Amino acid sequence: QVQLVQSGGGLVQAGDSLRLSCAASGRTFSTNFMGWFRQAPGKEREFVAGISRSAGTVYYGDSVKGRFTISRDNTKNTVYLQMNSLKPEDTAVYYCAVRLAYSRNPKDYDYWGQGTQVTVSS
């Protein structure tokens, strides 16, 4: 079992920055691939970013490339999502998730954080 607890998020204006955190406990954190997803009302859950166990490989969704940065600190069992130049279309509930290997499909993920709301006003 893996438990994921998220923090961060909130209401910001367009162009602002936010950082989300996701702290893991339970199974050995450093062996897992971590991903961030988001889901806006009426839309499917979307892959935002992912990072390999060694932090050597990162992946991003096309809509956030160049603006968002994913990182992880295995000593703290935590993954981060730094979101810069936020746009109103980034408004969604953001989730962290974990699985053994890279995937952009949310159905492949085994464990999920509780979700955190990010709202970007224009």
C-alpha cells in the first residue's frame, strides 16, 4: 500500500505561480514512477507530468510544457509540481499518482492522492 497526501493549490491570477506537493508513505517510495494529473469539470482526467524513480527522466503534457516543472526528493518521499505562467485553462483538480513504470493513462495508476483544487482567474 502507498498513501499519498497532497498540499498546495488555491486561487491565483493568470500569470502567477503555484507549487503542489505530494508526500508518499508506505511502500518504498523511490521505486515508483510518480505522475501528476488534472481534471476539469466535464473533462477527462489529463496527464500533466511524470517523473522516473531516479528523477533522470521527466515527461510533460503538451499543454504545460515550458511552464510546469516536476521534481522529486526521495529523501523526503515527496514529488513536486512547480506551475508557472498559470492560465485560466489550467483550472482543475490536480492529483498525484504512483505506479511502477511510466504511463500517461490514469487507468494504469494504482494509488492516488486526495486531489487539490487549482483555480486561475483571468
